[in-house]
Amino acid sequence: RLPIPAVLMKDVFQELEKEQQVKLRWLAVEGQAMNSDHKPKDSFEEEAVKALKSGKKEFERMEQGVFRRAASITLTNQCLKCHVPDRKNTKDRTAGLIIAIAVKEE
């Protein structure tokens, strides 16, 4: 069996956080969250889910010295086997990737 792409990215996310102080994490938008850590955790993430579900490609905000951006990620047919197991079609669905970067406001 092939490894799950999202799991492989976990090491990349950890390395980026350690080396570049950039936090990344998956965000469940459509379909089942395969990990409870991927569910929205605050109002920014809840609003991001609504925006991405509505078809927007990104949602971003600057708060308390942290720039956060949620960008849409396409879940193709291969992803749907797990994320949307009871699907009636193979139409692509949307997931999200959240990027958080601490910035100095001037």
C-alpha cells in the first residue's frame, strides 16, 4: 500500500515549524476529517471553512502579530475513498491548508 500523502506531510510541517517558525496544518472542509486535529479550532478556522466551502480559494487574517491563511486543497477521486466514502459521484471536494506566520507589525 502507498503511504497517505497527508501523513507524509506531517514531517515536512514539523521541519518548517522548527526551521522557519511557520506553522502548517490541515483543515477539514468537505468530507470526513480523518484526524480530529483537522477540525476547525477557533472562529478564524470556522470562517475559513465557510469561505472555502463557498468556492473561495483562500481566506486570510492578521491578528495579534500572526498572519494566518487558509488555502483550498483539492481532494480528488483517490482522496474521496476515505474522506467521502458514501459519495454518489467522483466530483472533487475541498480541504484546506492553514499557514500561520508570526510577523512584526510596524
